[in-house]
Amino acid sequence: MWLLDKLLSRLIKSGELILFEADGTRHHYGSPQEGRQPVTVRFTDRGAPNAVARNPRLGAAETWMDGRLLVDGDDILGLIDLVQSNAAWEKEEGDALRGNLITSLVSSLISRQDRLNWKRRSKHNVAHHYDLDHRLYDAFLDSDRQYSCGYFSDLANGLEQAQTDKKAHIAAKLQLKPGQHVLDIGCGWGGMALYLNRVADVDVLGITLSEEQLEIARRRAQEAGVAGRVKFELIDYRDLTGTFDRIVSVGMFEHVGPPYYRRFFQKCRTMLAEDGVMLLHTIGRMGRPGSTDPFTSKYIFPGGYIPALSEIIRSSEVMKLIVADVETLRLHYAHTLEHWYRRTVAGKDRIAALYDARFYRMWTFYLAGALAAFRHGELCNYQIQYIRRRDALPIVRDYMLTLPERK
């Protein structure tokens, strides 16, 4: 316990953490913070504190999942948010959560190996997350199943409106025209493709590596009566051919992996019409390149990696893709994840029945950790607009404010 005690004594300054060892020994860290209730943690065995101290992120996740770390009120978000707020990315203390030097080096090496997303491995990695029971996603996503950050033009807006506004925001940046051919790389359950067809009268091809997503997307297109214009295929972007007037990719670039960035952009440039427009929406880092934390790699997104802006631009600029616009969405995902987390907690019994209690606890840790990372950590979202020809778009950004009619 002495190692964890040392870490928490150095880290927790604002807000209160009360910790009980398995034998009942009580520890107190931090000081009262207005608007924040104390968080109480209880360990159920002597080895749990050391498991957390040796590798804070993975150790905390696994002891929580296994019931060795308990939080009063099951408030795992309260615990993670308290810790992350004291180790905010802007503060030097942010490094305190990285574990010891050896653990950090091993995690970095594993992360680099994990980014090698060749075709077969990419499909396996996608299936690990996106081919989960569709009822899990029904429990916390909006009705259109948008599994990426919403766009909160007003913080009073609900999740449904924020996701509609996200699609409208992206559509405006694509400057769509009737009859154009659009490619949606990583189309999810088809919501974006169907939306673009509906509001802009365009033909869309959505591609995915998830068989579960493909089945649902195709069914939705059939039910909407647009299967002839909105098509979905199970195919790796590297195997696709053809030319498209517009390319959009939302929440897929995180699965590409740095070794394949140049190939990704080369492929996109090849498929993008000379006067075409591409919009890339991805989670990103607000700093230098890093590594994927071991919990996310092991349990949530194997092969996933969150890029720094420098990594994206460095890889696309050599392909002569012109960066026409960059927008940093700093807090939109935090607000989105707050909705997802609340819906997940409300659906506890439903989700545990689909899998088990351990899975439910893993999922809440994932969402709570992501929320805190966007609220206090290094994560953000980037929307990067690309063109091949410098006169392909107006020279002022006013057109981005003209949203398609919401239907």
C-alpha cells in the first residue's frame, strides 16, 4: 500500500479521496473542493493497491472489473474524474498516471506492435468491438447509432439533436451537390450515409469491416427505400477502387495505425476526384505523439491509436492533399460521453444480462475514462478538410455555416 499511498499523496490535491484498505485502515487524500463530493474507495484484498500502483490505468481497470476495487455508489466516473482533474494534461502532474519507467516503456513497445493493422488483423480488431451484440449499442447510443462525438451548438441540446447537428456540420463542410458520388470510409451502422443521401440527394457507398454493422446498414437502406442509391460493402479501404466526388470518414482513422497513414492518404487521393473534397473526423491528441494505454488496447480497441495532429498532417502533406480547413472540437466528445455514460448506468441490468456484471463494469470504466480524458486529458477531436485542387472550394468559410435542411 505504501507505493499507492505515495502516488496518491503526491497527486490528489483538489477534491477528497477516502480510501479503505482490506483490513479497514483509512487513508485521506486531498482537500474539499466546492461542487465535488468526496469519493470513497474500498479495496477487498491486500494485493489490490499494489496492482493499481504498479500500472495505474490497467491496474485500476482490472481491479474494478474484478470487484477488488469498490467505489461507494458504484461511482467509477467520480473516481476517474477526480484523479484525472488533478492530473490534467495542462499540468505537469499529468505524468503521474503513467506508472513507473519500466511499465511505461513496455506499454509503449506493446502499443507500437499493436498498431500493425494489416488487413486480416484489421478485420479481427474491428470485430472485437463493433460486432458486439447490437442491443448493447441500443442501450446508450442515439436512435441513429452515431458512435462518434456529437456537435453541441447549445449545451442544453440532447444527444439526438447533437448527433443530428454533427451530421449537418460535416455535410456543410463537404459542400455537397445533387447527384454526386460520396464514399463513407468506416460507415458504421449507416447513419451518416443515409443522412447525406436524404439532405443532399447524393449517392453514397459506405464501407466497413464489421459484419454486424453491414447487416444493419443494408437493412436500414432497404427500409428507407434507398438501397439503389445508398450501398454498403464489407471491404478494406485498401482494396477499394473507383473515383468519388466526396469522401467522408468519421471515427475510422483511429483504427488505421501510424504505419499505414501514408497508404491511407495515398489511397484517398487516388479515389478523390480532382475537384473533390474530403472530410476526416478523428479523435486526436492535443500534443505530441503518444501510445495507446494498455487498458484500451487489451479490452476496448485492439490495434487502435489516437494520432497527434502533427502525425496526420505529416502523412497527408506528402501525398499533396491540401489542408483546406482544420477545426479542433475540444469538449464536444466530453459532453457526448456524459450522455453515453448516463444511459449505460441506467441500462445496467439490461447490459449485464447481455454479457455479465464484469463486462458492465468494464464498459463503464471505458466510458468514464474516455469522458475524463476529453474533459481533463489530452484528447480532442479534429475535423480536417482536404482538397486536391486549391480552387475546389470557396476562398472564405461562410459556406460552412449554411447547414443542409434538417429532414
